[in-house]
Amino acid sequence: MTKEEDKSNTEEIDCLEAIELLYAYLDGELDDEQLAKYEHHMGHCRSCYSRSELEVALNNRIKKSAKGEAPEALQNRLRHLIDKL
């Protein structure tokens, strides 16, 4: 399949849909079809691409800073809040 055929087979998504897929993309949760649509959109939308780059950088920074465990008091508080749900 040529790139042109592949592009014609990739359904277009709009910016709102791309942003909705962004966090699933960051977490590696997109299936092949969703990933193709997301990457296709990012390949031609500078605004969404810039937003995704910012989110990737932020996500990486958060992962690097989360090396230790949360204090026990915070863990207990979160467990309590979750149990209330």
C-alpha cells in the first residue's frame, strides 16, 4: 500500500477528537486504528502537535518527579476518599 492509499484509508479526526485521544495516546491505550487517526492528525495540525508536545514533556516531568512513595497520611486519605465512592 502506498502512502497515498494509506492516507485515503485513514479517517480524518478534528482537533477536539485528537485532544480527547491525547491522554490515551500518552498512556499507550490507543488501538491501531485510533493511533493511525491520531498520528495522521498530528502530522498536519501544528496546533494539536504543539499541545501534544507540551503534554508529553509535562507527563515525562511528572514521571521523573514521582520517584518516591506518597506520605502514608496522603495514602490513607486517598483510600478513604476512594472508599466513599
